[in-house]
Amino acid sequence: MAHSQSQKPPEIYVDENFCPGEGCQFGEWKVIKEISVYDQPNGQRIVGKLQPGKLIRALTGNVYVKPVPVVVLYPKNDFRKGETFYLLSNVGEGIVKTWRSGKIGEVDYEGISGLWDHNCTNVSAKCWARTEAREISQVWWVKIESSDLKGWIKDPSANVEGSDRFE
């Protein structure tokens, strides 16, 4: 299936108001490692620092992702052999958001060879698509507020407690 430029996703796709991963949640978080707070997503201006022990409220988040092209090798569901679609944000439980002919959808990444070192060789319904990417490159920015600071923090998962309801 040939794709025109308008059917391709932007170079960086912004998944707004999104919390990536199956246990991801906004709400009250506790800082466990110092975090810089920026004036905006992808910002250069630091407006403050959050110290360990500080309680913050995560209000929303945006995931900035470089779409990963995938080629269909075997027809599956309504995907046609030769078609190209793009993987976006990781939803969780094996599900990834997709960009397909200008529309957002979801797909189970099981059977997509190449991704996360999953390699299959026999093209079939169990090995139905291929990508050259090993992972989805994404950056998560979260809008926060505390008793004395408001702004955005980058990829906070390793620096806070409470962002994953399964912790």
C-alpha cells in the first residue's frame, strides 16, 4: 500500500494527556531523587528543583514519541500484506498505539518481529509484521504542582513513588 506524505505521522508525535504503561497514574507522588522542574515540555528554563521527600501532584502528561515504521508481512485482522503503519505510545499489557493512514488505533505488539528483541523467522499469523527498530523512543513530560512550585518534569518514573499503581 503506497502512502502519501499526509498519511505519515509527524516526525515526533505528541500523545497529549497520556500516562504510558499499564500501571501509570497521575495524582499524588512522592519525590525520591532530586528533579529539575521546567517551564514547559522540552523547555530549557529550569524554574526550580524538587527535593527527596517532597509531595507533588501530577496533573497530566504528554508523551513525545518518534513513530516506528512497521511493515505487514502476513495479513492479520484488517492489516494487508505490504502495508506500512507506525507504532506510537506504549499503552501497556502488550498494547501499543498506532498511526495508520492518518488514524490512531491500537495493536498488540505480539508477532511484530524486531521490537524489544522479539525475532521470529516464519512469516505467519504469529509473526505477521516487522520493524527495524528495537524499541519505541519516547519522552514523557508531566505537568506537576507542589505547595510552592508549578511546571513540567521529564521522565519522572525513576525519581518518584506513586506514578505506578502496581508499585
